[in-house]
Amino acid sequence: MQPIVRTFDELNEIVKKNYTNPDINLIREAYVMAENAHQGAVRLTGHPFVSHPVAVACKLAEMKMHLNVVAAGLLHDVVEDTGITLADVEKQFGSDIANLVDSVTKLKNVRYHGADRYVENMRKMFLAMASDVRVIFIKFADRQHNLQTLYAQPKHKQERIAREVLEIYAPIASRLGMGEMKGELEDLAFAYVLPKEYEHIKSIMDTKLREKGVYMSRNIDLTNKLLQEGGIKDFQVHGRVKRLYSLYKKLKRYNNDVTKIYDLIAVRIIVSDVEECYMVLGMLHQKWRPLPGRIKDYVAQPKPNNYQSLHTTVFSEEGQIVEYQIRTLHMHEVDEYGIAAHWRYKDEGGKTNLRDLHWMEELMRLQKELASKKEFLENLEQMKIDVFKDRIFVLTPKGDVIDLPEGATPVDFAYAIHTEIGNKCTSAKINDKMANLDTVLESGQIVEVVTDKNRKSPNADWLKFVKTRQARIKIKDAARAKTKGWLANVIAGSEEKKRK
Ligand code: MN
């Protein structure tokens, strides 16, 4: 777990360690702008505000994101919270960094309000609005640090933010294959959303770590020796402790029987290539008897999120049961960073993707390689990537997400909320500014419809620009009813005349 308060010196060290010939000036300049802009501002934790963007930048540098992303991390709150404008950022740092900051700022409108039926829409909107996947990495790092300092927030805010992480952020990290980020976000949020359960699971884990700690480190030594003697050259062996939220979910599936869970603490072996993965598996099985039915070959058959490893569980020394996970360094990086692995800074002079607007397609392409698998198709179905292409997602002033086709107008929005609101709408506000009813809406806008309760029926001219079937049908219905009403009046009128 990273510390809560981080300094520019630390960021400097991380950058120097993780990058070859980094442009330190860029990072320093971004820091100076952030520090000046947030001058005097203090977080609820009592720390100077700038410690927050610095922590975000540190995380991004640890993930080896391109330095533009790290710089954008430093600047991610200046446009929203200070006098600095987007134009200032662009002037000093160029359009790439300015675009990143702009997108992160816009994503702030996405709030989860607890209506389950909107959760999937929220995830979609979140993804659709981040036209560039690097924006999502910044947002994750931002949210992670906010969770670390959540203790200083009022209780209702803690609850909302943590729940939003479990419902929106962590599932997206998971779909992008970012195992490390998903695990960190979930465990941080778990403590706030389900505090009792969190304490319970944590005490189980603490007990197990005390029981097994000495034994596991001896086991790791034995494994090191086994691989050395087996002639494996470059390898790493280390213990991997299961994440608390993931243990919580697994325990629920196993009727809370912790003795049935063998991967509380696992041994992870990282080797150079696929051949060695299988060699090491053979060595382990020669030395220790494997548990039947527990050998899983995710190398030949990766999981839908691209996860690859060999898993086996063996009766180790003194009959202790130990799970092993064997993988190459590449598989390890894909597991930890997922799609972000493809955007990581590479030393080999390979051109890093600076700005990739086609990341959704790229993600699809990566997943298509696994297209024969049923699980994959289900996963794709969940992602509904095709939906992004022609949908937009706008918000009500309360933050509810309304899903509309591209080209939709405030009238479509009004009918999507309620027929009466559509029938009686007279004008609209988009992001608090008055707008015509035929204005084409864009993802992320906050739309408010102004209604006139004396208005009898919609304007037939709206048919010229509405995009949704729903709006079209309702406007026609109303027009028909109006005609009938008029005829009825005429007929009623003539009846009256007769009576006279
Ligand atoms: Mn922030």
C-alpha cells in the first residue's frame, strides 16, 4: 500500500527509476503549476491540497504510464478547482496533456446515485466519455487516492464514494483486466461499504498469516532451491496473499468454510517463457503430489479477461496444502495491468501510443483472439461495445443517466423521462445554459427541461428533429388527440346549437 502523503521528491525518484532519460523538466513544470494553483488549499485530512495530485502522479509513474499521463495526473484538478483554464494548460503543455485534463474534469459529472437499474448505464457512460483510455487510468489513480484519504470525509460521502467504487470503478478495472488496480480499489472500498464484514475477513486473514507465515517462507525457500537445481535461470518466487474483498466473495460461495479455500496464500513463480512454465509444473509435481482436479491450465486456455497462468495445488512438506501459480513475466504484467500493459512506457525505443482514440476497438481485437470461448462472448455481451458507437449518455440535474441515440435532442430527453414532461416542455438548459429544443446533445451534459404546465400539447414541428421512436410516437399521439378534441368540441358545439 502506498503512503497517503507523497512529495515531489518521491515522484522524481520514481520517474528516474522507471524511465530511461525522462523529461524531468516536464514533470517539474507540471508540479510547479499545480503547486501554485492549489496554493493555500488544504484537504480535509489537513494536508496541503497539492499532495493529492502528487500522489496520483506517483501512482501513474509506478504504473509506468507515459510521462504526459503523469503530468496530466499532476494537473488533473487545476481546471476544476482553481483559476487556471484549459487554455493555460494547453499553452504551456500542449494539446495532448490539455485534452487529458479536460476529459478527467468532464468525468467528474458521473456520479452514482444508488439506483441499481442505472449501474450498467453508468459503466457504459464512464467508458464512452473517456474517449482515450489513458483518462481512465488517471481517474483510477485519482479515485484510489481519494479512498486512501476517505477517513477524513463525512460519513454519507464515504458511503457514496466507496459504493461507487465497488459498483462502477472496480468492475471496469476488472473488464480492462487491471487486476492490481481492481484489487486495490475493492479492498479500500470494502472497509467502508461493509465495515463489519471487512473486520471479520481481516481477522481471518491475520490469523491465517500468523499460522502459515513461517511455513510459507520455508516453502518459498524450498521452491527456490528446486528451481535452481532444475536448471531454471531467470525466475522469481514470492508469496501472494489473497485480497480481502475477493476472499469475502469466495467465502460466500463456500458457505463461509475457510478450510475449503486453498489460495489464501499462494506461491507465485515467474519464469522467462511458456516452456519453462510447464517445466516448473512438472518439477513441482515430481517433488510434491498434486491434489486431483486442481490443475488448471490458463496458459493454453486463458480466462476471458486474458488472464494466463498455470495453477496447481500440492501436498507440500508435512502434508500442508499449497497453491502454486506459474506464469511468464509477460503474463504477470497482463494480470497486474491488463489493458494498461499495452500503454506502458517501454524502454526498447518502441513508439508508445500517445493518444489512442481507437482503444475500444483495440480492446475488442484483444478479446477477439479468444472469441471461440463462451465465457468471452458473455463478457463481450456485458461490455456491449457496439452500444458505444451510436449512443450518448446524458445526466439529469440529479445525476441519473439517460441513455439516448446519437443526435438526440432535449425533446428526446424529455420524453425519455416522462410523457408529460415531453408534452409540456418549452425550453431546455444544457449545463445550466439555455438551449433550443433542437440542440444536439452530447455525452456527459447535464440536461434540464423547462416545462409549462398550461401547455396543452407538443409542437408537431418537433417531429422534424426528434431521434427516438418514443418521442415520435408520443408527439403523433398528442397531435391525433388534439384533432379529436377539436372535432369533439365542434360536435359538442353543434349539439348545443341544436338545443337552442
Ligand atoms: Mn482528484
